[in-house]
Amino acid sequence: MAVEVVQKDTGYLLEGPHWDDVTNTLLYVDIFNKFVHSYNTVTKEAKKVEVHDAVGAVVTTTSGRTMACVGREVGYINWDAGKFETFCEIDLKKGTRFNDCKCDPAGRFWLGTMAVQDPSTSSEETKKGQGSLFCLSPDKTVRELVQNVDISNGMAWTNDQKTMYYIDSLTYGVDAFDYNIETGEIANRRQVISVPQSDGIPDGMCIDDEGMLWVALFDGWAVNRYNPETGEKLRSIKFPTKNITSCCWGGANRDELYVTCAKHFLKPDELKEQDTAGSIFRVTDLGVKGVKCDVFKDK
């Protein structure tokens, strides 16, 4: 196994990595700096577009466009013009913002929210119960499927498309729902993984082709691999900076793990010691392959 930095110090609160396997491009966001980033791992070309508000996540679509959630809006990134073009608006509760968002295997866009926090306070001090989990269908229908969420974060779906995994960070675990791919309905919520607080705060997440979950740990210096059937921690990948935010699979064979992290909450002395904070990492030689990032069905 090898851990390397592929882009150093590209932002403040990097999140939401999404691999576009059509162009071999990694997409991700810098939430508070209001940037959507693109990095082509073949050509090494890096691009970014500044948007008008905090940006929660970025995904690709079946039409080949780039979609992001910004402020209260979901829209397209026009890379050539450097602009954000609104697709629809979500009725968010006052004082909340988008956080992690992902597409499901049917092409719906699941959007998590959380309370807007004071940047000087810790994640544990986030106002609880203010967030939700919404589902945006291709026809622009929006449903609020989960309420009273503390910090809505990672999502993943099993290969048989019968289970959806979900992280509400301050519950310190991973939950599972029965998932109906035809309707997008979820039911029978239960916790399948418990994360000790000493390990960090569970943040973003992805799944591999063996059905194991890879969970980024904010304030935990690591991405951990878990078996959701048993709750067992299988391995831990350590990083040289502590606020690890999310991960996704990429590379030509989908066997490279791309990992985002943050400078958020780090003190000046910590920033000096952790000079890779705000960078993009790639982990190789893991002996396992990942699952493709699903895309929004807009055609």
C-alpha cells in the first residue's frame, strides 16, 4: 500500500470527491471557499470555478455535465464560462446548508444538510437535529426522507441495490436502510457500525466491490475499512493530517482511493506541522477495487 499527495494545499475544507470515469477526472469541492474543483489525473490539468455560496457536493450526469449543490440551489457548472447555472432550488430550513450529497444507482440525487456552524467552534458543537436528507428525482421532484439529522454525511449503496448506508456524523456510526431502487423509498433504519469517539468523527464514505465500507474520520487521521455485516473494523489507513473528510474510488481500474482532507479547525501550530492539510491524497496497492460513482440521470 502507498499513500501519496496528488494535489497539495488546494483548499480549506475539501469534500465530496467524485470520480468521472469518462474523462479520468476527480471532482471535489471546497465548501467555505466556494470552489468546485476538477483534476484530470492523466493530463494533470486542474480547473476550478468559484460559486456564489457554500458548496456541498459535486457529481456528474448522464448528459456529461457537472452538477453541484450551492446555497439552496442545485445546478450545473459551466466550466468554459466559469459559471454556475441553476437547475432547481431546494426548500432548506433556515440556518442550514448542504453537506455531503450523492447519486444513487437509479440516478437520483440525495442531498444531506446540517446547521450552518460557527467556523471557530468544533464539529461536536454543531447545533443538533437541524439537518435533513432530501432526494431529488430526475423530474425535479424533491422529497425530504430523513429529518432531525445532526451532520448529514456519507452514503453508499450495495451491489444488489437493496441496502443504503448512511452516516449522521454525531451518532458516531453507520446506519443501514432497506432501499427500494424503483421508488427511492428507504425503511428499517438500524446502526450497523459503531465508531468509538476516540477514532474520530465519521464523515464521508464509499463502498468497494466486496461490499465493505471505507469511512473517512474527521479528527481521526484515517480512513477505516469496515464490514457492515459484522461491524468489524478490517483495516485503517493513516494520513499525515488529522481532518480526513471523504473518499472515493478512481483510476483506470477503479483501484485507487482518492481522499480529501481539511484545514478546518486546525490551529496555526498544527497547520505548520500538518503541511498536507487541504490536499488530495491517492492510496494505491490496496488489493481491492471500488464501485463506480453513480451519476444524476438528466437525459
